Amino acid sequence: MFWATASTVVGIMMAVAMIFVRARAAKKPASVRKIILPPLFMSTGALMFLFPMFQVSWNKVLEAVSVGIIFSVLLIKTTKFQIQNGSIYLIPSKFFILVLLVLLILRIVLKLVIGQSISFGETSGMFFLLALGMIISWRLSMLVKFKRIQKNLETKREM
């Protein structure tokens, strides 16, 4: 019970931190590097699967990643860019905060429900995969949007 509570508290703290990071990021131009690095940094967490406690079956991997991709749709819809002073900026969205909070609540509820039937380690592994699936699909979408705008910006500069 302690670990379930502790991981939920950490999840809440991470969500709050993400809101502040996202607000700060909107003040500086976006870049490919800033879009790609967060999923790469997060992917190091996959080392948890070296330990048997966290290993999950392939069915659970597919389930968790699929749910993460479905959850990412809300983030994809709320992520927009704009051109200011010849640079591309992420548009801060108040709806993003609401989406993040809804996803956090859904995650906590799912964790409580799933945690009743599978071990803490497997639950942790599944929620890591869910988050990874969500952030990778969201960031890939951001990258595509960013590159499209960047190409249009370069075309306008050439004219």
C-alpha cells in the first residue's frame, strides 16, 4: 500500500512539474531537439524491465502502449504551434492543464483498479509503458507539426 500511495504522489508531483515546464517552454522558441529529448530521457526507465518484479507479458505491453496512444490523442489535439518573430513557438493552452489533470485522475483510478488484480511491479511496468506510449506518440505528432510549420516558414523566407 505504501508503494502504491508513494507512486501516486510522485505522479501528481510530476504532473504539476510538467505544467510548469510546459508554461516555461512556451516562452522560448521550439526546436526539434526540445521535442525529441524528453521521450529519449524517459526511455532510460525501461531498464526497470531487467528486474523480474517489473516484467509484464507481451499482451500487457500491447494493452498499456495502446492505452497510452489513445490517451495521447487529447495531448495531440491541445498542442499547437505559432510563428512569432520568425521563430516557432508552442502555444500555451489552458485546456492542456485540464487534459493533464483528467489523464492523471484516469491514471490513478486505473492504477487502483488494476492494482487489485496484478502485482505492484507489474502495475508499475504497465504504467511506465502507458506513459512512454503516450509521450512518444504525442512528441512524434509534435515533431510532424513542427516540421510542417518549419518547412512553410523556410518557403516564405525564400520568396
